[in-house]
Amino acid sequence: MDALSETLRVVRLVGAIFINAKFTAPWCYQSPRADTAAPILEPGAERVVIFHLITEGECWVELGDEPPMRLIAGDAVIFPQGDAHRMASEPGLPPAQGGAPLSEVLARRPRQLMYGGGGTATRLVCGYLACDHKLAQMLLTGLPPIVRVNVRGSNAGMWLEASVRYALAEARSPRPGGAGVLAKLSEVLFIEVLRLYMNEQSTDRTGWLAGVGDRIVGAALNALHSRPAQAWTLEELAREAGTSRSVLAERFQHLVGSSPMQYLTQWRMLLAANLLTRSNAPLARIAEDVGYQTDTAFSRAFRREFGSPPAAWRRNQSTRERAAASVS
């Protein structure tokens, strides 16, 4: 299994499509910073990544000092750094005044948003993916403030759009399960955006996704992710990647931002955190599963990464999840 698939398999992701919007020109919608929206969208989430999919018409997205970006039907955009941004029928329009706050929109059933000046229509859906902060940091490091791809150019694109439309219709019906279908589709859509972006990468990009897409570093990442408990050495890893130790070390550092052995420790700790959250397995078993021979060595590495011992971290996570569940 490749590194991206393995990462998405073992780490819990929570997604949802939270607004189905129809705007008519002229219009402008202000989207808040992700950390502001997170407590409303997914209470207890460490990180929320917001995305939009244009299903009909066209519009512009504006973010800080970035030049306005034109979007067309089929375009999906994500905001890796969580920036506030504006979606509008044309650049430079002020956001609508007196609009309903996000919390009020989310309380509606169905969650629809419609307004504008009565001109050309644009339809879009807004979604998010909530995940662990460290996972988000790993996945999204090196990405620009706005990532845009057109899903209609992929094999899954037409199916995804049709499925989103179907699920949105189901969410308006009295039959149960519509929200669950939308949640799964939002995760699939987000992953497809990342995959398409990887295929479009240029040679000057860096970050974890750039590493996954690189022939040498990608092979090393696949090996580390498929066998994390193995007692890897740089020489063995270079052999797996079909290169020398020096080439692997230099290229890995350039693209991923750490040495292969540092990365292995980080990946093992993410695996351990996932096991601590999802299972009642004893610490000794988890330590062995992620490549540590003793509880002491495992606890020391985990504390360096997360700031507290594994047992205390597990208790804190359980308490936080119960609190989040009571809010939602």
C-alpha cells in the first residue's frame, strides 16, 4: 500500500458537506478562518480544512494579497493554511451585509444558502475535513494558500459530482442516512483533490505530497509506511529506494523537511496516537507494534512528540472526545 493510502487508512478523518449554495450575480460570500469555524463545524477537532466544489457556473476566490483566482464548474479548491477568503461573482465586491452567521446556517434543515442580485447563477457546495493537527501538518506542509484542481478531469470526477448531487437531494428527504453519505463523499472528494494535485506537481514544489510523488523519496516513504516496526537503517532504506544513502538523505530532507529516520519516528508516533485513541490495547503491545522494544523507550519518544506520556495522553483524548460529543 502506498504512503498516502496508508496514512489515510490509519488516521481518523471526519468530513462533512455543510452548505449547499446557490448565488446569483452580483454576490460575495465571506468564509471565516478555519480555526474560527472549527468549533461550530466540528467541536473538539484539532484542525479543520475547508474546501469548495463549484457545480454550476463560475466565480472568483480572493484571499489576502493573493491575486484573484477564477473558478469554473468542476473546480474544487482547498485552503491548506486555513485562511479566511471570499467567494464572489467578480473580484472586488464587498461581502453581503447582514447575512446569517455560520452557526445559523448550520442550524437549517436542509443547510441551503441562497442570495444575490438575480443575475447569472453559480452553485457550489462547501465542505470540510477535520483531522489531527500533526496529520494535517504532515499532509499540507509545502502547499500554497489555495489549491485548485478540476475534478472533471479525473476518472472519478463525474461520479463524484453526480454522487454529491444525489446525496444533497437525499439530505433533503425524510429518509435517514443522507448526512452520513455526504460525510463519506466529502472525505472522498478531499482525497481526490490531493491525488489530482500530486499529479499536477511541478519540479520546484516541496512538502510531504511532493515527496510521495517523487520516485526516490516516494519509494522510501512507501517502505516506511508499509513496515514501520522494522529496525530501519538509512542504508536499508536507500536500497529499497534504489539509490545511495547520500542521495536519499539529501532528497528526503529537501522535499519532506526532515531526515528519513526523524520522519520514521514521527510516523510511528502518529500510528501510536491512533492506536491509543481507537483501542484499549496495553502500552506494551502498542510500543511493539510501532517498533519499540521497551515501554520506556516508547514513552520517551511519545512524550517528545506529543508533550505528555502515552497513558496521560490517552486519558486526555478520551475526556476531550466525551466533551465534544456532549456539545454536538
